[in-house]
Amino acid sequence: MRHHFRFAIPGLLLLGAICFFPAGSAHAQSDTLAATPPMGWNSWNHFAGKVTDADVRAAADAMVSSGMRDAGYIYVNIDDTWEGPRDAQGNITTNSKFPDMKALSDYVHSKGLKLGIYSSPGPKTCAGYPGSYGHEQQDADTYAKWGIDYLKYDLCSYGGIMKKEAANDQQKQWEMMQAAYEKMHQALLSTHRPIVFSLCQYGFDAVWNWGPKVGGNLWRTTGDINDSYDRMSVIGFAQAGLSKYAAPGHWNDPDMLEVGNGHMTPDEYRTHMSLWAILAAPLLAGNDLSKMDSTTKSILMNKDVIAVDQDRLGIQGDRVSAVGPFEVWSKPLEGGAKAVALFNRSEAEYPITVDFKSVGFDGPVHARDLWSHKDLGTLDGSYTATVPKDGVVMLRLSK
Ligand code: GLA
């Protein structure tokens, strides 16, 4: 049941609350967090293993001074490589790149932002730093003490534990994986601090079927993105069909943004941003926010496109048609409007037509172009736009 239905019918809301969220239920917290797809920044795509406290502070500063915070980007997320050894009591510590996590968290919070962190259910993270295996509750308590607001929990070396303990039993391995995520979910809940829970296990075992059950506010649906049109588009367009699994509090995550990292053209980055918005994907910028040119800013802070991603209904969009490399996708928006994106995945510019009936409109529609920021007036029947190679034209249609 989607949130807007619950809001619309208070009686059903109560019934739903009793049926679905019995007292102390694991789902109570995860449903109120991430009502729209999380927005923010993550250190990995640009800084990878080199990220430091100073880089994270600079990202927080830039998030405010660039206008990104006011455009909705709130989470400042430290990815892998912050971890130090465990102390004599088994508490996780930070390494020398992060001298004082509580002070960093106070700094980030003082800017009106939230701080995210990263760990693994395995003994080691993907970059070989200590993971949370056997220390789940202790780590959750430490995060809460530091003032952490978001945890990305990355399978990494837990895959090896699964293989060792259930060598020839794939089903048993998947059960172990789900249990490992559920374990950290329970640990986070028992801290009583609202902490967004981000599942990262690359989509194994159709995570969208069970992600909400283990408290996932978002779950990676794929392997890692990189800063190339080929990888970004393979991941992005492969999200077709997943829309029914997303809802407020629970999002499909096709991985973080590469906008501004330098290896795609502006048209390709506009495709990236448009597709992620149509997908109601988390918008986690992955570039160096302290060094953004005006094109990067105009893409990351396109308020019309962000509004599509963040629409309160929380309905993920999906593919309407694919004619060879020419694709039309649409996403329902509040008030009966629709976002519609025309993608050209071919080698040259080409005119793409959207038939309004195919996206649910009969009769005249009002159209706005969300990249040129121009009102196209009232249109009837269809609209044709010349779309550049690897590019997009994105519209908002309403009655
Ligand atoms: C995995 C994840 C990435 C990143 C790295 C860090 O590859 O999928 O997003 O977190 O680990 O080591």
C-alpha cells in the first residue's frame, strides 16, 4: 500500500498501521525515513580511497555555497576507507584520514546537512578495511554516538563467508545474505536514531523483492557505475520493469551520479540526470563539489528535473516504448501530470516522437521542456523533438 493512499484514508491508515506495523515493528522506522529518494553526495566516485576529513568538509561547504543544499541535496556520505582498527573493547575507530568523526558530524550538522557512513556485513570492506562482521550492534551504537544519519552497507567479503558456510547451496547463501542485512537493520533500530539504511549487494537475489523486509530504504540494483556513457546507460536503461518495487521509504538504487566527473559529454550527463529522475533514483552526486563548472551546476541543480525525481507520489517511472535505440520513458507526477523523456541511444541526432495517448493523455496537453526551461504551450496528439546522439529531451505534460 502506498503512502498517499494511507494519507487519503485515515481509517485504512490505522488498520494498515495495525496490520503491517505491530508495536515495535521493524518497519516503523524505515517507512518514515526517505519519504522521497535520498539526495546528497558520496565520496566514492571521485575521491575513492583517498577521501579525507578535509574533503568531506569541503563537500559540505560547497553543498551550501553552490546552492545544492537548497535544491534538496542533504546527505554528505563518506564511503569506504574511513575505518581504523578495532580497539581493545572491539569498538571501531577511524584511521588518520578521519581524526575525529564526532567533530566532523557536528560540522556537517551545523551546515543543515546530514552525515552518512559506510560498512560491510563481512569482516572486510571492499577496499580491505574492517567491516562490521560480529560487531553489528557495537558499530550501530558507535554510529549513533557519532551522530550518523545514513549507512551504506556493502556485501563485499560477506560473499566469501556465504560461500564458505553454504558452499553448494545457493538458496542457503541468499538466506544468509538477507539475515546479515536484517541483523544490521535491527541493530540500527535499537539505537533509536533515524538512520537511512542503504543496501549495497549489487542486486543479487532480486533484492527489490525483499529489500523493504530487511529495512532497506534503498537498495542497489546493479554492479558499480563508472564515468562512461556506456556503463551509465547500460545500468540506467536496464532498470526497465522495476518501477513497481519502489515506493516512499523504499527505492531502487541504480548507483550514484557521475555528473561532473569529466568523461561524459553534457548531453550524456543530461541523459544520466534525466533517467535517474524518471527512475525516482537516489540522487547522490559523486563529483568534486568544490570544483564545479557552470554546466555541471546546471545539470545537478535543474530544479524542474529534481522535482520529477522528488515528486511526492513516489512513483518510479518506466519505459513506454523502445524502437531500436529510440526510447520513451514516463513517470506519473502529482496532480495527474507526467514527466516524459525521449532518449536517443543511437550514433546520430534523430527526431523522436511521443504520442500523448501512449503516456496516458487524451486531448490537449500543456507541455514544458525541462532542459530548455521553455513552455511549449498547448499541444494536441503528439510531439516530435530532434534529440542529440546520447541525449535527451525531457518534458512535463499536464492537462
Ligand atoms: C563497492 C561498492 C561501491 C563502493 C566500493 C568501495 O564496489 O559497490 O559503490 O562503495 O565498494 O570499496
